Amino acid sequence: MSKPPKIQIEGKEYFGWYYEDQTKIKHRVLGAYARIWISKLGKYSETMFFDCHAGCGAYIDRETNEVTYGSSFLVEDIAHQINSKRMSKHFICACETDRSHHDNFKKINTDIGKKTISLKNDDFQNVLDDPRVKKYYSGHPTLFFVDPFGFTMKMSSIAKMMISRKNEVIINFMFDFINRFLTVTDPNTLDDFFGSHDWVNATNMALLEREKYLVDLYKRNLQKATNAKYVYAYRLCYSDKNQTYYYLIHATHNIQGITYMKDSFASVNNGRVEYLGKHQNSISLFDLDDFKSADFTARALKPFASQRHSFDYIWGKVADSVPYTSKDLSIALTALEAEGKVRIVRMSSKRGQYREHDLIFFGDNL
């Protein structure tokens, strides 16, 4: 995949890339989730953000020429805001193999005075094996962000990241690029990337079938390689057409991880867990609560007929299989209660959204 053109930033010794709408959304989601992640896990331990592909470090808005700094700088600012109030420690490791991008990032780091970013001009897969780095991400909660140009990374490397149950990984799965070059890429590279040779089954599939197959294959192999309990793929379309650009695939061992990540994505995407590009601001039938509730029930709640479970138990069973948030589950249960199909006993909540230990008694007919 070709890298974007370098745009010199006025008055600075460094350059940036044009800021695509999808990248803006990606950064907003990452920022929203990092704020929650650092706030919660940083209470009890030092934390680290591991940026596997640091890039050049800066982005320029095409219309306003406003400069925005990259993922590592974004997370560093958030960590400083949170930890300055409680004296907690957070570290950032940023890797970049391209020498010109590495040097550009270094100039930005010096210019804006960031203190906690350790920059390495090396492949992140090599840095993962550095004993000093490995000791840190093995012993402290670490959020890995894997945002490559293309797919020159190994599933076995992703598996190393999840060595601790407090670690999480967000991967940019570049579907459009993968799809275009699937049949001309070295099979060994694809084997390493997908974690198996099963990708070959997609070569003769139609586009939509191929997309679903490859995303599901990657999720399945990622879950197997990392033992992550929850893996979810967030779709992002091009800004000017109804076509998938890439997916952000999130793997976590913790139910709170997928819950807060879904909340973070929905908070910047009109309540949706996908970015629809040119249709982003359009409201359709599928966005209405009545439709969501009926669809949620049809997709995931019917197997609970005649059973009794806590809200957390139900959410934990369905969280990574539905395109909805825990708030949407609460709305669906409220609709079922109004229809007399469930009875709910509040144990954790008093009003509003159902939570945690609230008991849900399902009727026979869902």
C-alpha cells in the first residue's frame, strides 16, 4: 500500500499527512477508549500504550490546515490529563521502521515537548522480544495499537501482546487493501498474517462473501492465538462511497473491555458500532429503537427463553456477536418487559438503564 504524500507544515521542520475522515474517526474512537482504559486500569498499576506503527506523527486538515498529532501524542495528552491529578505513571512505546518517518516523529516529539514517549526505529515485532520491553508489557496493563500500511505482520506477534490478561489490542485490518492484493501476495506472508492457510478459500468468492469470510477468519484465528474472550470488528467505510475501507478489530480478555470499546465507538458514530462514510449522518429504520430491540431479540435473546439470568451474564454471552451496545440490550429488555415477555427485578440499578446484577426472567415466548 502506497504511503500518503508528505506535506510540509508551515513554520516547522517537519511534515504531515492529509487527515482523512476515517483517520479522524479512528483517533476519536482511540481517544475515547484510551481515556476510559487509562482511568480505570491506571488506578491500580502503571500502564503502557504500545504504538506499533507510529507513522510520521502529524496530520493536516485539507480545508483548515489545522495540524493534529498522531496516536501516541493523542494518548500521551490523555494520560497526562488523567495522571497529573493522581500521580500515576503511564509510558508510551512507539515503533516506526521508516527512517524518514521516525526522524519526523522525533522532531515533533522535541517540538511539542512530550516526555513519556520512547521512540524506536525498528519493527514492533522485534521490539516485542526486547527483554526490557517484554518485562514491562508482561507485568503492566498495556494497550497495543497495530495500525500498519498493509499486512506485513504475523499472528504469532499479536499473540505475544496478549500474554497478560490485562493487555488489549486494537488492530487496523486493512480489508480493502487485503482484498485487492489477496491473489498476488506471497502466500507465506498471508499465512503468517491470518495464522492459517484458510484465507485461500476466499480467492474465488464474490466480494461480500469474501469480506465476511476473511474478517470472520481473522477474528477466529485471533481469538484462538490470543485466548481473548471477546473479539469484535468495527467497520469503517470510505467517506465518499458505501464501501468498506478497513476494520478496527479489538481483542480483550475482559467484558468491560468490549463494553467500553463499543460505547466509545458508538459515542462518536451516532450510536452505531460502524462508520458509514457518506451515510454517517443519515438516520434510517435500522437506527430506531423499536427496530434495534426487535433485531437484538431475534439475533441473540431467543435462546434465553424460559431462563433467568443477570444482566451481566446475558451481555457477556452476546456482546461480541451483535452490532449493538449494552445500552441497546437494556432498551431491548425494556421493550420485552412492556410486551410482558420478560420480568425484571432491579438488584444493581434503581432506574434507567439495567445494570450488572439486575435479574431478567424470560418468558416462554420470545
